[in-house]
Amino acid sequence: MKKTFLFLCVFAMICTLCNAEVRLPQIFQNGMVLQRGMPIPVWGQADPQETITVTLNRKSCTTTADVNGYWRVNLPAMKAGGPYTLEVRSKMEEVKNNTSKPYTLNSQLDISDVFIGDVWLCSGQSNMETTLERVSPQYPEELDDENQMVRLFHVPYQTDTHGPSADLRPAEWKPLNRENAWKFSAIGYFLGKQLQREKGVAQGIIESAWGGTPIEAWIAADTLLKYYPVLYRQTQLYQNDAFVKAQQQAASLANQCWQDLLDKNDPGVGQFTQLDYNDSSWPVVDQDNLLPDRSEWIGSLWLRQHIIINKEHAGRAAKLLLGTLYDSDVTYLNGQRIGSTGYQYPPRRYQVPEGLLREGENVITIRFINKSGKPYFYKEKPYQLVFGNDHVLPLGRQWKLQMGAEMPHSISHGVDLQYQPFTLYNGMIHPLAPFAIAGAVWYQGESNADGGSASDYAPLLRLMISNWRQAFERPELPFVIIQLANYREPSEQPQNTGWSVVREAQRLVAKEDAHAELVVTIDRGETVDIHPLRKKDVAERVALAFEKQLWNKRVALSPEVIKAVTENGTVVCTLSQPLLKNGPIYEFEVAGPDGNYVNAEAEGRGDRIVIRSPLVNPISIRYAWKNNPIRANVYGQNGLPMSPFVQIINN
């Protein structure tokens, strides 16, 4: 009996150890890229006291898991190359049976198709997250590229209010092709392609971004506790999981009740969408001014437009482009629903199936649903029916309009944890660290510019950069900060908004940090779209900024004002490089001791800008200090725009 019992105990122990496998974080997957030229951290979990050996490219390191099963090695720096196999072997010794003979239990994990090259972390909010699909009409010639030497890793959404997450949600590395890149960051896509072409080594792009999020969500909790304790306590309110779940359930139920009530009271449901519905009594409106007598319309609004399709195009598949709409919509063609979008920003590109369009009259019906503001079409966007590559039918600007159901404001107030301080650092940055990376790209600020915290942006950005450098164990980790682009209606008069304040914070933080660069995009925005499409241009400027940081310090980026002095009644600005073109310069302003800025005429001459001040005693100047300084035209000889700035005159 004793022998049998002892045998069963040993057998159970052996089975347990055999089933225990060494584990790696999600960032370590087949097809990954590891950073060249620096030690490569590899870490994971195993049974306590297990011996772990990691081998890559004939280089090995061995360690022992601690009492909690955590282990880590630092492989030596290596040159670019691959593909290799990353081998992780674990060994547990000194397991004895009743004859005192030791057992050695082994497990092995192999990660294949591993390249050594450069790895870049791309983070921020929606402009970093804007996908290749979104910008695809801008770059049709780029869409079918394939490159096995560029690998993409998309970090799944994850928040954590309690503490740093141990790992990411399941994810994988994917080679660059149309299918894998379609929903990936457009900036990351173009950056990876360009750097691979320029450097000739594998490029790994890690996208960790979440639209609409403020910078404080990406900063570590202990840092916020020290410097911004109120922000820290803001998230403490949501550390009760039962409370968060109840709030989210209540919000979901409130939204559903609101929608059900809307549908119940909307006379158009099941009626206005029909092809043969008689809309002859509906008033006709222009799409640029749907409700001229209303400042707000909460509820549903119906629009219909009749279009004529000729025999040649009848029955053909097509794409209906409805620009961008505020806020959500459900769109029908000839009574069939062809698409819907739940919020304002995505472009409406709805597929029209083959056989739906008929010769003669067809009807497009849009049901707007708004919970704030009033419905409208974005200007300067495409509104047309597209048949392949051979025909475009522009839509008319006139629509027939009918009210649906007017509703009270929605009462849902859910808990969106991604907007809370430190939740995204915990969930989407900490689990990546200390993965070796060449540099980080940060494109964020819109939420802080509009959210009332623009004045705190500079210190918050400094803290975030410091956090990440500490987490990735790189005190000199290069950062490229993408400055906010121009956006909203232009103004001929001086403005002072959160967008200008955040741009200046981004400029100053980059300027004071020897390992940071600023990418200026004040000429790459759009008046009507917070997500401008020219992301390839932005990626090219990011690549140039990294070129200066890592490979060639002599690279010139955007021109800067070195000094500004008064001379003979004018203000003379000396630049860091000659201008691309001489002549009139716009969007300069000057202020006197009262701090009130007024417009000023200016002229570019070589490496100088001469400002003719309308004030007798100007003490400061500023440039492009507006939401959308559309006339800003200062470019350096390398073709890059000068950043918006404010500066005291150096007399």
C-alpha cells in the first residue's frame, strides 16, 4: 500500500510538471521582428525554480525562474538578419522516486520566422489609429503591396484600473499585405514600407492606439499619483468592478430603450425606405443647410434623393460615397439597406450589390439618427455613385426631407474606461515593456485640446515620455511627436484655442528633449475632417525625423526661428535655414504689453522674415496660432513647414 501510494504521488508530480509549459507574452509570436544593435530582452513564466535557456541565432542565455515563476534573459545585441527560430527550453531536475533516481523533465517552445531589424512603437489616438482602408482612395497605387520584411502587430484594446496588466489580449505578428494592413494604422503601414526600403532590413511596426483617448490614460498610475493626484483618484472611482459593470449595463439598457422608443415613434420605419413611397409632398432642402430654423434636432431625420440610371449601368455593382455625415446613419437604396455607420467620423462608402440598381428612377434614402446637435453633410467630401473605374455619377445637392421622431436627449452615461487616467498605460503599454524598440511615435492631443486640459499638456507629455523610457529601459529612447494638423473653419482674425496651446506644448517638449523630434503637419490637415487623409506624407516626415535622431544628425527638419529682434520699426526673425521661397508671409501676429495679438504683414527674405508691426511697441510674435491657419506658408529650403509658435522678441 505504501509503495502504491508513493508511486501515485510521484506519478502525479511528474504529470503536473510535464503539463507545465514555459510561457511567453503575446508580443513573442511567430513572424515577429526583434531589435537589432541592442540587447534583446526575452521574458515569460514557468514553474518556480525551472531552468530556462533561450537561444537565437546561435546565441544562448540561461536563467532560473523565481519563486513566482517569472524569468527573463537579455540576449546579446545582434546584426540584422533572419529568418531565425527563437528557442525557449525549460528543465526541471531533481525529481526523485522511491529508488532515489532523478528525473529531468523538459519542455520546449519554438518561435519561428523571426527577423532581426528595427521595431517601432506607434501610439496615440484616432489619427494614429486611422486605417489604410480609411485613406485608401488617396493612395490607390499603394494598396496591393506585399513585403515579407515588414511585420505588423496590432495591440488589442485593453484597459486596467487596478494595476499594470501582466500581458496583452491574444494578438499576432502579420506580414505586410493588403489584407493584413487594411485595418492597420496607415501611418504605421507607410512608415514600415519606407524604412524597409531605405534601410534594407526587416521592420516591425507595433500599433498601440485608441481613438478619442486623452494623454493621461497613457501615463503610469504612480506618476499621476505623485504629480496629479486628482487624476489618479479619478480612476480610483472605477476600481470597483461591480460598480463599473452595473454602470455599463445601465448605459446599454438606456441606449436600447432610447432606440426602441425612437423606432416606435418614427413614422418612417418600414415606410420611407420603399422605392414606391410617394414623397412628392416632402420639402426640398440643400444638403449644406438641412435645418436652417433649428439649432438642434435630437432624434431621426429622413432624406430621399431620386437618381436616374441608364441602361448601360443598370444592374451593375457600384459604390455609394456619402462623404461624412453627422452623426449616425442608416442608408437604403431602392428599399434595401446597404450600410450604416454609428458615429460621425468614418467616411460612408457603401457597396451597392449587383442587380439592385434598375434602369430609370432609383431612390437613395438616408435615416439620420442624432443624439446631439443636428444632422448635416460634411462639406468638401465626395457624394457620388461610382461604377468601377469607368463612370462616376455625382449626386445632386438637393434632397427631399421629412422629420422622423423628435426625442429627448439620451440619458445614458456609461463608463468608458479608456478615457480614464493610467488605464491604457496599464493595459496597452506596460505589457509590451521591456520589448526592445528603436523608437516611439506619438500622435495624440486632439482630446486634450478640446477637453479643457490643453494647459497641462506639456507637463503631461514630459511625464509620459519619461514613463515609457523607464518601462522600456531606454533613458534615451527616441520619440517622434506628430504635431496636431490644421482643422476647422479658417479665421482671418487672431484666435486662442486649445489646439494652438497643445501644438505649442508639443513643439516645446520636442525642442527641449535631445532625443525627441517634432513632425509638423500644419499643412496636412483638412477643414472639415479631424482625420486628414494624407497619412503617407506624415509617415515620410516621421521617417525623416528618425533619420535625424538615429542615423544622420545633419538632417534638417522644419525651420525654426533662432531669434526675433526689432529693427527700424520692424520685427526681424532669423531662421535656422533659408526659406523655400521669398515673398509675402501670412499668419503672423504681434502683441504689445497688453498681450492682445493683431495681424501683421510679413515678408520672407532668404533666412529672414521681416514683420511690419502695426503696434508701436511689440513685445511678442506668434505664427499660425489658429485652429486652421490655412494661409500659413513658411517652408524651409527642404520643403518642410515651420511649426506654429509664440515667442518673446529678444531686444
